Amino acid sequence: MIQKYLKSSYVLLVLITSLLLIVACTNEQNAQSESENKKNTSGTTEEIPDTENEQNPLVYVNNQEANTVQIIDPTTHSVVSTVDVGEKPTYVQVTPDGAYTYVVNSKSEDVSIIDTKSNEVIKTIPVGKAPKGVNFTTDGKWAYVINEGEDTVTVIDVIKMEKSTVINTGKFPHNGISSPDSSKFYITNTASNSISVIGTESQSVINTIEGVKDLPHNVTITPDGKTLWVTLTKSNAIGIVDLKVGEMVETIPVGKGHHVIDLTNDGKLAYVANIGDDTVTVIDTATKEVIKSIKVGQGPHGIAITPDNKEVYVPVTEENILVVIDTTTNEVNQTIETDAFPFFTATVGSRGTAYFTESSMAENHHSEEKVSETQKTSNSSQREASKTVLESSPFLKTDETYTYTFKDYGEYAIHCDPHPYMTMTVIVKDGEKMDEQAVEIKDYTYTPESLEITPGTTVRWINKDTVQHNAVIEK
């Protein structure tokens, strides 16, 4: 009996020991396998990166007629979110650290700030009249919103999300760019044919570069900070401004119409959207030569290059699409449907913000403001207070016309809504009845620019440009 019991116990002990050995071997093999997976080529171990959660920076596109911003995933080329903003959003830019997106709403005259994590508008800041461009110093401290309708710039403290001051510029300022070291901010003055240079320490204009002829519109800067590349609306060209000598030294012909430009963040290529001939011009910045013209669709306007320089995003206004250009082939490889009238687009690093570094953001936010009260007030260059709008024509395509009959005496001011530097005057006074008067719109000019007529006279505007214009009649 005792022998039988001892034999059974021995068998049970052998079984338990065998099981423990199997478990120990399995654990050791798993540990060795995990260790091998962590080894790099030098034989040391490191954590395996979580590649599934990596994502390229999102792309933002303003839809001017829908009052929305759509957010695009560049990996899937699909719309991941749509955000309601203010009225007639025109320009958009992402902060250098990618935390916020600033959307300029021209009609409601404010800026919507989108939190890029929640995709929600977290604050709206009123700015000046008819705001257009927006951009940041590359250290991310200041945002500059260009108020085309009142010849000023609203400066926003990015950390506080508050207006800091207002700076006077030249006539009809449009857009701007920061120097790589954030010490200066350059602004195009379309009607003054000049560039205002703002010192970011004093928040005042410290210099004006004159002679940037032919209606300077949009602007970017080379990574070395030595030259500005400025779009010249009237001559269909890019102007190269040498900042050391302080003048425009060269021009490069591109497509027709007012333009938007962006450089790859290595500074080797420039891409220019030409709204007047449905193309994007590609320029080799070293040779200053056009290497390709890419057909993208009717009315391309905004343009933004991804931080890795692999793709270019172009909103096509008349077709309600966003096209994607592959920079290796310089061909359109994707088309994304958008809301109505996509006008501008941005991503982290586009238009000069690629110089951001964490260390620059960690520095002191900014010194105390040194702006005098006189700098905050309007000067003589600002236009008169708003008149009453009597009529606004639809946008006229090439060879389309619009007529208006002037019945009352007085002086009328006419301007183009998308190109407000285009102006003319109509004076109605006593006299004999007149036949219909013709005004030709060509080369971003009303001809004649002044017209004297009698009551009951009809004026007909005809657009001879390749881009759309209209006639806004004020008194």
C-alpha cells in the first residue's frame, strides 16, 4: 500500500516539474524574441516606434462662398472635418508649431482661430476693414493680419490670443512674410508699388522698399532670408527683391492673373498659382527659369507645399476642387471635392513658417511693447470712411458686361471688390442727355478712370482681362 502511494507521488512530481520547465523555456524564448526585435544595426536595444499613429500635417482650405474651412488628411486625400467660420474666408495660415489655424474672414472682418486638435473655433478676434493676408513671425510669437480696406496691419499676440496694436502701411496692403530670424515682417502694398518693412521689436514700419512695380500682391522669402519673391499682378511676373540692396533686381514671367506663391522649404523650387490661365508655374530658384507649367483647372488661387516637399495643394475656385501635385513628376495626382469657391490653403511650414524650432518658442515671449499711441491711429494715407454701396455687379468673366444707369446728381466712387486698388470716379452733373458710355476693364484698370455724365446716362463695363472683376458703385 505504501509502495503504491509513493509511486503515484513520484509520477505526479515528475509531471509538475516537466510543466514548469516548459513554461520557463517558453518565457525565455519570448524574451529573446522581444529583445531581438528591439535591436538596431549597432547591436543595442531601443523602443520600436509606433508608426501606426504617425500622421503628416493636415491641410486646411478656405471655402469663400460656403463660409467654411475643410480639413484634409494628406495620407488619404480625404476631408476629415468641416468647420464653420466667419463670412467670406479668404486667407488661412497655420501657426509654426501647428497648434492653431488662423482664418481671415473678409466680410465679417475678423479672424477665426481653430484649435488643430479639436478642429473647433476657440476664439474670434475682430480686425480691420476688408482683411486679406495673415502670417506669423517664424518664432510663433506674433500674427500679422493685413487690412486691405484701411491700409493697416492688426498685430495679434499669439500666446494671449489678443490684439496687440495696429500699424499703418502703404496703400492697399495685401499679404506678408516674416524674416527667418523673426526680426522683420514684410508687407506688400499693392497700390503703392512698395513693401513695408516692420520691425517686430518696435512694431513699427522701419523701412519702405520702393519701386516694386506692377501691383505687388503675394510674397514669400527664401530660406537664407536674402530675397523676397513677390507676385506682380499687372505684369504677370515674379519680382525678386534683394533685401541687402533694398530693391527689386529681377523679374521672372509666369502665367496670367493675380498669383499666390510658395517655396519648397529647402528653397529649391517655387510654385505659382495663376488664376488667369488655369495653370501652376514651377520655377527653379537657382537658375530663375520656368521648368514647367501645369494645367490644374479653372481659377487656381491659393497654394501650399507640404513640409516634406512631396506634394503641392492648389484650390481651384471655379470647379470647387482641391488638386494635389506630385513634386517628383510635377503632375496632378489627386483631386479632392470641396465646398463652394475654395480660395486659399495652408499647412504647417507653408509660406515661410517652416523655420520654426521648439527652442525659439521656448524663449521669452516678447519684450514690452514700444508702440506709441500715434502709431495706433489712422494717418493721411488711409481712405475716407465707408460710403454707401448702391449697387454691386456680379463678377464678370472675360468679355462679360454690366450696365448701371446713374439718375441722381453727385460724385460716385467705383471699385472692384476682389481688386480694390482698381478705382474710378463718375460725376453726374447738368447737361444734355448722353448716349451710353463704355468703360473697359483691362490690365487691372478701369478706362477711363474718370467720367463726367448727365442724369439718366447708362454706363456699361466690359471685362477684357482674363481674370474676373466687378464694379461696386458707392456714393
